[in-house]
Amino acid sequence: MIYLLLNSDEYLASQRIAALKQAVGDPETADLNTDEVSPQTAPGDLLGQAGMMPFLSQRRLLITQGYWARLEQRINASKDAESSAHQDAARLLTGLADLPATSDIVFWEEKGVDKRRGLWKGFTLPGKEGENRTIPGLQALIEQGVVTAEEAGTPDVRALPGWLQRHAREKRIEIQPAAVKLLTDYVGADLRRLAGELEKLAAYAAGRTITRDDVNLLVSDASEAPIWDLTDALSRRDGNQAMRALYKLRRGDANAFYLLTMIARQYRIIIKVKDAMAGGRNRPEEIARYAKESVYPVKKAQSMAQAYSFDALNQIMDRLLTADMAMKTGTDADTELDMLVAELTRRPH
């Protein structure tokens, strides 16, 4: 069987390939019958490897990533249908139907194949004595059953909770809908990380249903990581790094009011963490429960809390309030934020 994975999410494609590897047979001999093929491999060599008989197994599996994309690039760069790229495409497209039933090939494509061009629709090669040769495209091979096309794209934001809920059911993990929503909000469309965080939460829950509080405790909000880069630079009074972090956030379309709100939130976390540490709590998990924050920001705040006294933190919160008032009463917001960062990085703590 020849599989064409189109518009492939990395995690979904890897899971599909893992299932096909299991189908090869006995794990002890599966590695002997599974090969990864470079997209630079000539079609003749690829077909030759696919035509080999499996060793002590019923099947043989070849995996190649980006093969059609590279071939399409070569065809687009060629000047005419007599190019080596067209010849290679013709060799592969006509040779796939003749492979033995014991061979599987997975063509893993991060993007789709252009359906307006020859690899998909087919093309004509000039033949001897003026007779043209028609080469079937991938579309024809799919219709003939030679190739099986599968879409494995990343779900959009609205579909992420549904995907995670189905994945949890497959893994026999119980999780509250509110926890699903929060987890997808925190992680976003990174399916591999979502699956990993789900496994971590299941291990922590130890058989009970995963709750929203579990997610808050154990999972970091990926959207906050760049803000912590800025706060970390502020705590070290590294003006250059703080400004670089600030400009990076602006390039990501973060507006000044949002940035000020998030900076204030980070400093409030630092205050809560410092207060917890002053009370004899030192383990991140213990502090997280006390502060009602997840472990990730607690760990970040622990290293920064030592750089500040409580008086200094209170002064910073006062300065943040002053900046908020200034921005809301007519001061240019970006300029005020620049001045705030410059002031916080030179102020002795």
C-alpha cells in the first residue's frame, strides 16, 4: 500500500506512521524491514528499495518526508518537459503501480501537492518519432486505488478541544470539559505538547478525573513565556535584553495596555512567591498551591524573587499603577512603556 499524507501535522503524521510500523510485524524484525528514505533519493533507487522482499516478515515499509515537494520544486525550476525532473517524476508515477503487495511506502508531505500542476493532474512527455507519452498524476493513481491519500492537518483552534477529548478517550483518560478548554487555551495547536501534557496530568491525577485546578497547577501558559523573558531581564536590570524582549512582543502584535497588564501580573506572582518563600515554603509545587498559580510561573518567579526586597516590589507596583494612569489619560502608550522598562532596569533594588 502506498500512503500519501497531505498537509500533515507533525504529531498526527508520526502517530500514523507509528501504527504502520506496528503493522510490519514482529518488533524484533520490524527495524530490519523499515527504512527512511531521503527526499534526494533518485526515484529508481526508491522503487528498487521498495521492491525488495521483506526479511522474516510479511511486509516492508519505506518512509520519506517531503519527497513530492522536492520533486515539484525541481519540475517548476525546469525549462521543458524533457528535463531530468520530468523524467524522474514519470519514472516514479508509472512505477508505483508495479510494486509488490508486500511493500508499503509512506510519502509524508507537510503541505499539499499543487493540484493545478503535473504531479497531481498528470503530464505528457515527448516520445520518439513524435509520439507523446501520457504520465498519470497522483490524482489518477488515487482514483485507481494505487495510492491512498490521507489528510492529517492540525485542527483549528475551535476544533482543538474536541480533538483533545477524543484523544483522552482513546487513552482512557478522564478529563473535565473545563480542563480540556483550559489546557488547549494554554498550549494552543501544538498537538505533541498537548498529548504530553495530558499524559503528565493523568499520571498526577492517578486514576481520578483531571480537573481545571490540575491544569492550573501543572501546565504552563505558552503565551506567557515571552512576558517572562521581559520580566527576567527587568529583574536582572539588563536594559538591552529587556528592550529586545519588549520589541519582540510588539512584533507579535501585543499592544501596550496588554503588555502592562501582563507585566503587572508577573510582578504580583513574584510577590506571592516571595511571600510563600518567606513563610518557609520552598518546593515549587507547594508554593503553587499556596499562591494558586501553576508550577511554571512559580519556578520562574522563584529565581527572580531573590533579586527584590518587598519594599522594592511595592515601589514597582506603584510605578506600574502610575504608568497605567498615564497611558489612560493621554500619554503615548508605547513611549510610557519604554520609559517604564528603562526606569525599572536602572533602579537599584
